[in-house]
Amino acid sequence: MKRTAGILAFALCSIILLHAQEAQDKSKGTEMTGMVCNADSVVTTEGKAVCDETKGGKSPDMVFIDDQGKATKIANPKMLAGMSGKKVKIKCEMKGDEIMVYDVGHLGPG
């Protein structure tokens, strides 16, 4: 009986710790708004990066262009597949000179 109670207590504690870790991961990062763009479609206009979808970029690399016109490479571009040219709100974190995206929401027309 004591052994069963011990196993149940251990399982319950493990579940609680796992849930707490998952909640912490979702809260990680900074929210930013801007545009997602294929790296081949980025052009500079008046000192700011903009996305020119007419260039038809085929690069596997994606960049995030913030509202101030700064372009930053995205470390996990598959997270934003099919969103090139779209205005988004992302939850992300800088990893060196790249952005690691944890969550993304579409904000409407680019």
C-alpha cells in the first residue's frame, strides 16, 4: 500500500512539474509586430527594409521586418511557412543575430 501511494505521489508531482514547465515556455519571449518576408524579396527603400512580393523570392530563408523597417533573419522559418508578405504579431526571442519564433498570429492585410 505504501509503495502504491509513493508511486502515485511521484506521478502527481511529475505531472505538476511538467505542466509548470509548459506554462513557462509559452510565456517566454517578447511580442513584436511587423511583416514576414522571404529573404529574396527584401528591398531597402529610404533606409528601411520592405517586402516586395513581386520579386517572387524562392529562398528557404525568411526574415521579420519590424515596424521600424529593421529586417532580422528568422531561425525557424518553417514556423512561418506561407506567411510571406503578411503582417503578423509574433512572440519571439533573439538567438544571436536571428529571431527564434515561438508563436505567431496573422494581423490582416500586409
